[in-house]
Amino acid sequence: MDDQTRTALEAAAFRRLLQHLDERADVQNIDMMNLAGFCRNCLARWYQEAANDRGIEMDKDAARVIVYGMPYDDWKATRQTEASAAQKSAFDASNPGH
């Protein structure tokens, strides 16, 4: 497989991941962190870092709009729920120092 095709496939898979996460707003970031060790904010940070590494200035808010499909504050207000004590405890156990 040539590099251009590989990059196109990776981009398509990333777009599908974002679509899937948008369709599963019931899965909270803390759930993702507890189970997989990353969340939507991590994806946004990785996107921002990739842009910055290529000389493209992008701040955290702009990257989050790409991942969340809206400003982060809007997503939190409309889709984020309060984490339960059990979720917080699991997070503290699985992500010390995060």
C-alpha cells in the first residue's frame, strides 16, 4: 500500500471514530479513561500536537471543536454528566497523577 492510500484510510478511520464518539455521547470521557486510558480530550490534544508539529498553529479549543464537533463548553453543557463516586474512584485508581 502506498503512503497516500494509507493516509487516506487512516483519515477515513479517524473521521469514523469521531462520528462514532458523537453517536455515543452517553459514553462519558471518564468512562473512556477508566477503560481505555484515553478520552476525547486526549484525541484533541494529539490532533493539536500533530498540527503544531507540522507548523500549523492550533490551540486546545480549536482542536476540541474538531473532536467534539462543537465548542467544548457547549458539549459539557449539553452532553456531559456528573461523574459518579464509583467512576471517580476508578479514575483515581487507573490514572494516578493524571
